[in-house]
Amino acid sequence: MEEQILDFVARRPGTTFVELEQNIDGFRGEGAMVLDEQNIVLWPWVSPEACEALVRLRDKGLIEMRPVMELIYFFDGRVPRLPIAKHPRRHYKTDHWLPVALRCP
């Protein structure tokens, strides 16, 4: 799955999680991609395999996740029902969604 994600993001800079769900088999799941201990959810419907692949790609410096306007996800047709995280480095008391897009550096 790691290679599939990397190939897709390399061809489509600004990839959203919705696009990955629609184009990578096994990406969608019941897990969540979150920022460590900040209550910031990047995407709430990710399989454990996809989450692990994304973390490995990010840790290797092969992909970046950059904040984007939530409007992009409205256009993609899928938006989590969570408040928007306005400050990515802040620790929130409850879950907040940080809309991001993926690209290769």
C-alpha cells in the first residue's frame, strides 16, 4: 500500500484523503489518522495499514501533509463532522479536524 500511495501522490500533488479512499484499495477503514496527543484528526476513516503506510512515508520524508482550506474536502464530497483545527500546533481538549493535502517534497 505504501508504494500505491506514493505513486498516486506523486502524480497528483495536493491529494486529499478522499481521493486516496477512492483510488487505493484497502485505504478506507475504521481507524483515524491523528497527530500525537493533540486531539487533531487528519482523517477519521483510515485502515490501520493505510495509517502505517502514511506514517512510514512521512517519516522517510517521501510525502508531506500540508494544511488546506476545508473547502477542498467539500468539493470532494466528504467532510468529517468535527470542528476545524485553526492552529495545527495547538493541543485541543476535544477532537478537531485539520484538513490537509498530501504532496511529494
